[in-house]
Amino acid sequence: MCIISLCKRFNEISLCISGEKEEKAMEGSILMKKIYMDCPLCDKKHEIEERKRFATITLKGEKISYEERFYYCANAEENENEFETGSMTNENLLNARNAYRVKHGLLTSDEIVAIRESYGLSQVDLARLLGWGEATISRYESKAIQDEAYDTMLRLIKDNPLQALEFLKKNAEKFPGLKRLEVREKIVEKLDSYGKEYLTRQALEGEYACFGEPSDSNGFVTLNIDKIEASVSYIAEHVTNLFKVKLMKMLWYVDVLSYKNRGYAITGMVYKHNDMGALPVGHYSLMNLEKLNIHEEESYSYDSMLHIYPTPGMNYSVLTEEDKNILDAVIRKFKNYKAKEIVDYMHEETAYRETGFGDIIPFSKAKDIRDF
């Protein structure tokens, strides 16, 4: 790694996360693409490899695994043939912080951005709304990791514009008159679409009242409805003729593959052993979520079937690049499977065979799923 990049990384880690990056080898890295560019290691313009790998960093005294991108120069000396640009370093550090957030059940930087954008507010306006310093949201979206108290406040307004209005009343003095009216108008706009979505989310959240803590049952991630909605729509964009039975199995594979690769699931759903394979708790409420594009259709035998389509305008920013990579792997594997074929395939999984009807399928058995 070049001296400039190394110094930049040291400064950012010291200021932002007080962590220490550990040694890594080229082994295990994946080639993403090749770029013709000026190489700062050999001082020549030639083809450079852009690669990625899972790296480990120590954040707040904990070892955290995250996805890291870097450049590789084949002309440089061994052990000195890797480097990063400044923007790449920032992205890697952000990935590390987000991995820490996910592990501890905190909102990721992308989720914080999505909350702010759902209200149409600037970083400064959202910080003022919550009564925080004006630079706080900017830091949480790019550098610092929020503590639990701040995370809780963000979650309070995430899907509840009524709570946002309460904060506006409490912190009204932080806004000039016209600005306060503008912010209030944006919050009221969100209220228009708040009703039905809030009720359908409440129904699903109610079924997860007993799973409020990260555990082996939910893949050490609490229920995340935003990611459920985005994952369902993402799968529907790539799989034609997607119906409920196949979707439920694919969601299970998405979560267990995430757990196998990273140590935590994506959606926070709990799955039970059913005759038709793994079935998430609250699957009826899940299919009623307002943001999902689901149509009840009749089969040739006049049976009622739920056909899942992509949701126009779905916010996919809640999914990290790692999340999408896992979704892509599951889609590639099962895209052309019929419902019965994926059910039969799942019946052979150790996690399914070693549980009985109605039992929760523990994520600790995810390591035993067949390779993708």
C-alpha cells in the first residue's frame, strides 16, 4: 500500500472509528474488473486489477468482518503491490462501520439516508428536527457510528411521521418561521401514505414481539421490514412468475446464505419447519405489506395464487452491496426452479431434516446448507 493511502487510512481510522486494520493476504480476493490507469506504486500507466475480499478490522474493541475493495499492481514488489484511492478508503471504512452497526442492531448509514430522504429533508434540517447538532446527521451518514440513544430517536420517526411532528413541536425554535412551515409540510405529506403502511407493518411487528432480541432464531438480526420489502421486490425484478411458495423458500435461502457468509441474516425473519419447507413467522402479514406489489390470480385449475411483481419506485438503498450479492446468488441458483423443485431441494437440507413440523429452524445450522 502506498504511503499516502496508508497515512490517509491511519488518520481516518484514528479520527472516526479508533480501530486497527489487521493483516490480509491476496488469497481469497475476487477480481472485479481491470482498469487502465496511472499506478502510484510502479509509476507507470498500465492495467490495474480492482479486487474485493472480506477483511477484518477492530472497531470499538471488536473484530468486525466487512467487504473491502482495493487495487492490485502485478508489477510492484510482493507485499507492496496493493493500494487504495481516497474515495475507496472512505467506502471501505463505511462498509466496516455498517458491518458493526448491523452486528449491533443499529441503523446503517444507508438506512439513515433513507429516513432523511423519505421526509425530503436536508442533513441539517433532520438534525435540527431531532434537536441535535447541525453536523450530527452528516457524520452518521459518512463517518461516525451512532449510539443506541440516537439510533432509537431515528427509529421513532422512521415510519411514524406523527412522531416527527412531535419532535418539530419540541424543537420549533431551531427553525426560522418559513423554514419551520416548509419542514412541517413535508412531514404532513408523508402522513398521506402513512396510514395503511403503518397498520400492515404493525401487524407483522406484532407477530415478532417474542423475537425482539438478536438470537439464533432470527439470524442475530431483529426484524427489518424495509429490507423485507426491498428483498421481495428485488427478487421479483429478476424472477418471472414468482409466487408465494417459491418466494418464501428463496427468502430463507437469502437469510441463511447471509448468515453462513457473514454471521448474520438480512431480514431478521424467523423461519419454521413446514411441510412445504421453511416458512417465515407472520407470512400472511408479510404478504399484506402495503409496499409489496402482490396480485391474487387464478391458476388454470381455478386455485387462488399470490403473484409477486416488482414494486415501482422501491427504495433499494436499504440493501447493501453485500446484501445484493447474496440476493443475486440465490436468484441465480433458483431462478428457473419451479415451486415443487425448490421445496424438494430444501427438504434435503440438514437444517430442515433435523427439525420437526412447527419447530423454529435455527440459523446455526446454516453452515450445513449446500454450496451455491
